[in-house]
Amino acid sequence: MRYSLTNEINKLIDRFPILSHLSRKKFLAMYILALINSRNVQFCETANHLNPEVKNKSNETRIQDFYRKAELNFDQIALLFFCIFPSSQKLDIVIDRTEWDFGKYQCNILMVVLSNRTLTLPFYWELLDNKSGNSNTENRIDLVKKCLDIILPQRISLFVGDREFVGHHWFKYLKYNKINFCFRIPKHHNIVHYDEHMNKIVQKAEHLHQAYPNGITLSNRLVDGIVGNVYIGTGKDGELLFLFGNLAAPTLPKYYERRWTIESFFQNLKGRGFNLKITHLQNSEKLKKLIACVSLAYAFCSNTGLYEHRKVQKIKNKNHGRKSTSFARKGIDIIRDLLKQTELLDQLVEKFVKIICINARKIIAKSDFLHEKMVI
């Protein structure tokens, strides 16, 4: 069972050359299953689920060797995630930063994810070497450039993020590339009338909010020297909400809500799914590899959970309207259970591999600039 399943995952890795070394490819397939089975990123724990035919100490040594020597092709990993989505769908790109401390080491990750509002998958990420500091415009634009090397602008439905992601050059770059965007802006940001030479600032939002409890919409205003539309209202937490984008002002709150998909993704990686926060790794290069491996396991689980929801049994909603469990968590439970008993998982993975390859061929047919990147 385990080896036939590993072979199916290997087929996928062969189609997307994430690794060039054959033995490393085989290891990665086994390691993905071990991460799912253990729900733990600590090497000593994952080793218990890697290869039952060798001692755990040998498994742990092999994991350590992988993180020391393996060279992952992160562009191919991004392509794999991109090809999971149907080729005709428009996608949201969500950007955010997450961090945690391990002793004196502070892990600070800048990440973008893709979402079709049903499924959310990682796309690109960088480890920031500034302790707990915010990302800068250069960091963000570098990530967006990588995204645009794969996904055409016309397939981007929206680019959305929180208060950290502001600034003249940042907004200008998105507008220049004709990307629809919506970002929350800090309260202290000036909102300026476009036609008054930046000398008449809109009065404080607290006063406007008192007069307009349902929110205020302002068109053609300058924020950080860029013309766009503004919405000022109250968030679900009761705090004043300032939104800026190049979409119609009344629609900005609806678009901003899509940002929460990345929060759910982080929760699945850091706590409820794979306990990424408990890693003892303190090397940025190794951590970037770990995030890649966990993300591959997450994608596998999310698609399994989605398949179960659509084809077998729907996940029930709670009273607040959200699902009782995420697709990723559902997928983890299903895979761990199936690894113990049946061959059904082999068939499911085989379908998953076929769907990705079909989507990849369609994407190549529509995107001349991807022909050199993809080997499907």
C-alpha cells in the first residue's frame, strides 16, 4: 500500500522537476506521507513514520541529510500548486506575513497564496532576515514578479492584503501591471482629494464614521500618491476599517474579506494541521525547504478533503455558517485512516495526479511563456 502510493506521488514529482536526484525524489514522496501520518515536523517524530524497514535513527539521519544537501526547485513547486486549479478559473492572490519565536530565533515569513475561494494553496514565500520587522516594498515586488512569471495578469481576480502592505511604489507597481487590488490602510494615512493639489485632507475618519454608520465611500482619492477608491467603515471587531483599492469603493469590504483565506492556511500549517511552529530549525534555507515539504503535504490533504466533500460526504456547517473542519484537516484524517486499511487512497492519488497534468497541459496551451518552464 505505502509503496504503491509513494509511486503515485513520484509520478507527480517526475512531471514537475522539483528535485533532480532520483533517490531524493523517492525520499520526498515517502517524507510527504510521513509528515501527514505524524502531523509533526520534528525530525525524530516524522522518522517514526518514514520507512518501517529501517531503524528510526537511520530515518532521522536521512531526513537531516535531505535538509542539508537537497536543492529544491521552488519555481516548479509553485507551478505544481498553480496547476491544481482549473485552467479557466480566475484566482485571488493573498499576501501576508507570519512569525514565531523559537528561543532567541525569530522566524519571519512573507508568503503569497492562491485561492479560488474554495481551495487555498501556497504559491511563493521568503524568509525575511529582519527578525520581526515588516516586509519592505522590494521584498513584495520580488514575490509578485515571481508570481507573474507563472500566472498571467488576466487570470488574477484580486490582490489583497493587510495594513503592512502599503506604499507609493507598491501600489504603483500593481496598477502598472493592471492588477485589481484591495488593501487595508492604517488610520494615520492621509486620504487626499485628487483635484486639490494634495492640500485638503479629508477630515478624520472618526468624525465621518459618526455621520455615516454604514460606511463611507470615496472615489478618486490619493493614498500614498496613487489614485484609487476608499471605503471607511467598521470591521467585525468594531475597529475602524480603512480600505484602498482600484475596484469600486462599495465593493472593497467584500473583496477584503477574501484575505482571511491566508489566515486559515497559516492556522493549518502552524497549529491545527502540521505544527510547523514546533520545528527546531533555525536556518532560513532549511526552513524554506520545510515549508515547501509541509505545503506539498498540505496540498495533498486539502485536495483529498475537497474530494471527500464533493464526491462522498459533505462537511457539515456550524451555526456560524463555516465548515466544522477544514478540507486540509479532513484530508489528513482520511489519509491517515486509509494508510492503515485500504487501496482506495491509491486510486484517489492517481486521479489527483491526472487532474494536475490535464490542467498543466491546458495552461501550457494558453501560455506561450510557460513552455520552457514546464515539462509536462
